[in-house]
Amino acid sequence: MATKAYQRTYTQLEAITKATVTLKAKGAANDELATVDGRLAQVVKTKGDSITLQVFGGTEGIPTNAEVSFKGSSPMLHVSEQLAGRFFNAYGEPIDGGPQIEGELRETGGPSVNPYRRRQPSELIPTGIAGIDLNNTLVSGQKIPFFADPDQPYNKVMADVALRADVDKIILGGMGLTNDDYLFFRHEFESAGALDKIVCFINTTEEPPVERLLVPDMALCAAEYFAVDKGEKVLVLLTDMTLYADALSIVSNRMDQIPSKDSMPGSLYSDLAKIYEKAVQLPGSGSITIIAVTTLNDGDITHAIPDNTGYITEGQLYLRADSDTGKVIIDPFRSLSRLKQLVQGKKTREDHSQVMNASVRLYADAQNAKTKLENGFDLSDYDLRCLDYAKEYATRLLSIDVNLKIDEMLDTAWEIFAKHFSPAETGIKQALIDKYWKA
């Protein structure tokens, strides 16, 4: 063994798979970085002196006498105000042609914020999208996934949320993005003049899939710097967590680990929890809120990753196409924010909860009327009015291309109620009807 400054170097590999190499080495730690034959690698398994390294670029062509140098630390990121407005790869290296970041070097993937410092989320994060703000209000410090079919415009929704959200910093972690997706995000942020509040970590389809595993930790390391050190309100957008899980599956399968459901590793739950539990509301103004896209197989919400969200995250947002209007909407039935009651009526107008409940109930009545119509039953006057209401509600409020302030959403809902129903049919309290009904 030869020794270099802060490195330990070995030249004897015991085993090589498609993605990993195994050797005898002393003092290596989980997640520690190394180079294998000049290629970046990371420790994924330790058993005594037997160390398994995941080679990010693959192991093809690596000889058994390849030089392995341990770097003595897990992945690191320079953190400072210089991060704002920049685009980086999965290793935290600039990909926008700008200079290297100067600042404190911090390990990524560290422990979450001390539970003692956590506070109950209580700050509203408006997005301009009624399917979120009106029906499933987002709260600072919340963690919530976006479920969507692969053909839905979820990246456009993420970009819209980034540009509309009332936060200090947006951290985008893009995993498995096509070059078109990457250029779309970059163009949207630059043309909106919002780069000064956005930091992006990007892994594209042209890069090794296992590099995706580094992206969330890089994004959350930057988020913790701005939230904890600077006391800022930070929104982290992660897309796509299904591709992140696929990368986990690739690594575990090549390491001959026994798979769980859908070939996913048995550690999937804890791997996801380690990411999502970074969401936090701090005692001061600082917070980290996480919205993560999870693409589904043919709309199958029972996919392996959504199975975990009922335990880790506080609800979900479900993106779907509305067959009656042709609009893409946030589905009011399959979407849920478990923290919305912490801000509705407290940080928003007094009629918020009543309007939300009435609008969703009437939309449900419209779906029942639609079922009756499809089965050949006669429709009542109320049924017909519900169907008309549903189309207007989906077009003017649920559609993702509508951008309104919350008070404007509430006023629009009152206007639609008055157009199609009597006050009594809405079920809203009389005191609120007296105050807000649009005669």
C-alpha cells in the first residue's frame, strides 16, 4: 500500500461486477468517495476489511490491479451565496460555464436537523395553482410528492411552482432529465429573470444513472445552508423520484442483494425517508419544503414508491388530464395535504375551508351525475347544473395553467357557485354567504 496526502491507495481488486468492485481495505467508511482506475466511486458496503465500491461510470475495462484511492470523505459541496443562479452536475461541479464556487466545504447526506429545533409548520407557501393553494394548501416545512403519468407536463408544473412560490430560494434536483428538460428549466428560469433565487443540480439521461443518487443530497445540502445558516424559506423540487429509485434498484441488483417489491431494494423506505425527513420548519424564519415528482406506471398509484408516501410524506398531489375539458388538473379526489388545516383560515381568508369543502363536494356530485348519464339514467335539473359547474370549476380553478392569488381563487369560486346553485345548495354557513355571495 502506498500513501498519498489524505488518501489511502490500493492496487488489488478481489471482485468486479458491472457496477461495483470489492477489495480489502482498512478504515473505509460508508458513503466515502474514492477513485477506481481514475473513475469516481463510492463505498456502498463494508464488512470488516472487505469494502464494496459503486463505480459511477461503470466497471468496463477496469483490471484487477487497478489503483483504488480513498478520499477520506463522503461527497462534498462548497456552500456560499455564490450558489444562487448556478447550474451544477451530480458532483456539485458547475455545468453553466461559470467559475467554481468559493465557500465552506460541507459533506452531503449528513443527519437531519436536530428534532429539538423543529417547529410545527405554520407558514403558507402560495403557488398560484388553485388545485394546490385552494384545495391542498402547501405549508412551509412540508414534504409532499406530485404523482403523475410520464406523459403529463409535470416539469412545467414544477417550473411554474418555482417561479410563483413566495420563497427566498428554489433548489431544483433534476434526476434523469432529458437534455430538452434541462434546457427547458434553464430557459424558463433565465427568461423569467429568477436565476438569483434558484440553484439547480442536474443529472441527464446521457450520464450514468447511478449519479442520480447524489442529486438529492447535493440539493438538500444547499437547502440546509440557506435555511439553517441564512434563515431563508427554501423550496426543494426533486424530479423524478421514480428514476432515483430505479438507480437504487440498479445498484442493489448488481450487488446481488435480494430485491423487494418490483425489484426495488429492501432499503427503499429508509432511502426515501433520509431525503424527505430533511423537510423542516426551524424556530426562526428558515424552512425547507420538499415537493418531489413521482411518475407512475400507467397511472398505477400502487407502484412501489407511492406505497411509501403514506408513511413518510404529508399527503400527495395527483396530476391528471380532465376528459371533459381537455385541461391538466390537480385531481381534488386523489390529492391531499395533511397540513392544510394549519394555515387555512389562519393565514388565509375566513371562508377558505368552507369554499374548499363546498367546491369539492359539488364536483363529486358532478361525477355522480356523469356516472348516471353513462349508465342511461335520467338526469335531474341539479345533475345538469352540477355537470356545467364541473366544467367551469376545472377550467377556471383546477387547471394547472391558471395563475391566481388565493383571494382571487376564493372570489372565483363564489362567482361559480352563484352561477349554478342557490346558496342553500352549497352547504356553506349563512354568515359567510351573507358576506361573500356573488348575487
